[in-house]
Amino acid sequence: MTILDSQSGRTRIRSTRLAALVGGIAVAASMTFGTAVGPASAETAAEFLASRCANYIANPQPYEAARSHCDGADLSGVDLSGMDLSWAFLTEANLTDTDLTGADLHGAYMADANLTNATLTGANLDSSYLGQANLTGANLADANLTDADLTDANLTDADLTDANLTDANLTEANLTGANLTGANLTYTQLGGSTLMPADITVDVMDPGWSYDGADVTWATPSMPSGVQFGPCNYSSGTKFPTGLTVVTCAVTTSYPSNGNSNGYFAVDVIAGPNWGEPPVTGSLGSLNSFFGS
């Protein structure tokens, strides 16, 4: 990871010994503070963002004219800890391995952004949009994700320890291998996520189908660390009637109080055309009705 600094310029030393000494210090400084080769390229974080974003606003406001525009920008591997990127446009931005510890990303629009292995410890992502973002291996411990939209986001192996996900939208999110120990999931939307079984469709040719419905079973999902599945309002093996039934299941965490949420999946038992009632043997009229004649 590269860390940014405010020093710039070249050092001119006549003495060979001093040049070697200062040169060694400069190399070390460039490794610690520079964004490119040599101390002449050192930049502050703000200067770096100004050089990479179409428009960087140091003091952003929640209206477009006063928001940073960093869509598609390569911001990977740099130290942006504590930076104010609230309300920023970061669609498809590359933030791989970027340090965003304690950064303010409140209201940021980060659709399809790549945050693989990014550090977001203690970051403020309140009301941010992270739809379809790649957060594989990201560190979101203690992050504020209240009201954040993570629809279809990839959170595989992400660390969400003690993260606040109150009212967050995790619909269709992939949480395989994530750590949710101590996370607050109050009113979190989990439908279609990997914390729920997949939707189930049963038709007239499937085993267990009958005219009064179908016996439907499902496996308990493989849950990440810190969360437990169930109970549900229907148990696996229940006979479901023809039509669509929504199954709601609880997800509990180790959050101290009221930090649990519900998710859902659908069971759809499909009957064939005119198969609402079984045929009556010996009745031609019933048989004609049965075959749609």
C-alpha cells in the first residue's frame, strides 16, 4: 500500500557522502509517503484525489455540484484513511487494497466499485450505495453501514465484526465466509442473500406433489461466523399449497440486544393447466375437464 504525504521537490546535495545519506532517507520516505517513484512525486491525499478524480471536492455537500466525481478512478493501494468522501460518485472505482480507515463515505454512490481487500475499519458508510460492489476480503469491522444499500454485493470473506447494519439492504448479497460476530442486523433486509435458502419451485412432475400441494424440504444455509439461522414460520418438510408462499426465517447474531433480523425465500408450487381438482374416474365430463377438453 502507498501512503501519501505533503512534501515535494528535489534535494540537491554536492557532497557524495551526504548525497548517499540523504538519498537513502529519501528512498525510505518515498516508500512511506510517495505515490510514485522518488520524493518529487509525493502528494497529499487531497492532491492525489484531485489528480485521479474528474472533480474532487474537499468539503462535499449533498448536492451534485458540490460532490466529488471519481467514477472509474484508480484509487487502489493508497492511504485515504480519514478522508471526507461523503456523497462522492465512485461508480466502478478501483479501491482494491485501499486504506479507508475512519473515512467518511456517508451517502457515497459506489455501484460496481471494486473494494477487494480494502480496509474500511470504523468507516462511515451510512446511506451509501454499494449495489453489486465487490467487497471480497474487505475489513468492515466497526463500520457504520446504517441504511446502506448492498444489494447483490459480494461480501465473501469480509470482516463485519461489530459493524452496524441497521436498516441496511443485503438483498441477494453474498456473505459466504464473512464474519458477522457482534454485528447489528436490526431490520436488515436479507431476502435472497446467502443467509437464506434459495427460492424453491415445485411443479406437477416433482416428487411429493399432490392435488392438495407438495411436500417441500430445504437445507439450512451454511452460516458465516457470528450468526445463526432460524426459526422459520414454516418448517422444512411442510406440505405447501398450490401457489406462492413466502417463508420468513430469523437470523440471530451475538449483538447484545434486539440486533436480529429476518430474511425470506419463496416456495412456489405450480399446478398444471386445469389440474386444480383430481379427475373423477368413470365420469367422462370430469375426464374432459381434466384434460382441458
